[in-house]
Amino acid sequence: MELEGLQPNSVTWTSLLSSHARCGLYDETLELFKLMRTRGFEISAEALAVVLSICADMAEVNWGIEIHGSSTYGRLINANPTFKTPISANPSFKTSPQIRWASQATTTEEESKISIGPAGGGQSGEGDKETGVVYYGPISTTIKKVKLLSLSTCCLSVSLGPVITFMTSPDMNVILKGAVASSVIFFSATTTAVLHWFVSPYIHKLRWQPGSDSFEVEMLSWLATYIPKTIKFSDIRPPETNRPFVTFKANGNFYFVDTEHCHNKALLARLTPQKVTHDSAFKNL
């Protein structure tokens, strides 16, 4: 573009970042973002959103926090919010205490909300990376919060439902009161059970070392606690079920991996076995 005499602006750079990100070229997108900053172009809100979404998909929340903190702090101290700190090829961002404070304040505010998106993997830290975590469920936090809410309402219905029914309607027949209380308890327990059945295959974390013949997953129990399970690749089978959100079957249990957020293609290929088709013996007759 510059060779043809055209001068790119902030909109042009944002379009380049967005197109590279849509194609899954995350490293190239970060390099373009680095070049955009070093050339002194204004970082628009759209460009910042693209880079932050990439950091979320790569489970590099620390990078996203520091980029967001840098932009927030830069806009507070500069009339023209332009970044001038270069990003290295392997972006390890360094910020001042004020920037980190602004980033942590934003993170604390966001963690108090229920959100759907890849930010769920952001609760992992340096220790998780050292233990070989290669995949985080993008809506893991949301599922846990919804399950805790369902369990809470179920417990309240079981414990307070009969009491409220018998106290608020003194003239109602005792048999009818028991039927109403039983219906409330049954409905609450059923919805909790259905929710658990629906989200039980969801893998919240997956640990795997390249070359190993097994991997470890973290699943959510009835009580919304994480349970580790070790699975061998040799035990993986195609699901062969109409149940929604199922990727593979192992040892009689179903498991689900969000393929769009699993960036290790070699691992994903081993987790999604193809169903073997047997040709008929009369096919060539």
C-alpha cells in the first residue's frame, strides 16, 4: 500500500488486525499491533478489542490485562492516546505499578459478573501453565455460577417450600398442601438434574504433555466442584449419540471440547476420532 503512495491510517490498521485475527493468525496479528504502536498510530477501541480477544483465545490473560492497563493509563496521561512502547516478538509486557493497579481493578470488576466467552480460561495462572494445561473451557466460569445458582434454589425449595406452603394457606386441605409442596420440590430437583445432565460432558481444563498416551481433564460434579479424571487416548471412541455438545466417548462417559478454542490441532485430531465405516461386501458386485 505504501509503495503505491497510499498512507494507511488507524482504520486501515484496525482492518488488518481484524482480518488476521479472523483467519486465526494470532502471532501475525500481535506483530501488526506492535508495528502499529511503534509507528505512532492511534489505537482505536476496535483495534484494542481485537487484540484483547486474541489474548483471551490464547489463554494469555496476563497479556490482555497489561495491554488493557497500558491503554487505560495511556489515555489518562496523554491527550492523544497513542502507544509508543514496542512489543517484542514474544510479548512479555512490563507495566508500572499504576498500570497494574488499573488492570487489577478492571479484572476484579469483570470477575463479579457472569459472562459468556473465552475469558473463563483467564482464571488460570502461571502454575497451571507449568503443569501442562493446554485447554480451558471458554464458559467454564459461567457454567459453575449457573450450577451453583441452581443448587441454591433447589436447596431453598426443598427446605423452605413445604414451610411456606403450610404457613401461607392455613385454610387449604392438608393433602392439597402436600401435593403443592411436593410439586415445588420435584420441579426444582428436576431442573437441577437436567442442568447437570446437560453440562456434565463439558471439559473445564485439559492437561496433556506432548508424547504422552494419556491426558487429564477437570469435570464438574453435582456439587459444582472440580473432579480430575485421567483418560487414555486408546479409550477414546466416537460418541455415537444424539446428545448435544458431545465430542468423544471414553470409559462409558461423554466429553465435550470446544473445538474453536482448542488451538492444539494435533491434540484435537486425537480427541475427535472419525467413525469407522465398513463397506458392504456386495458393493463391487
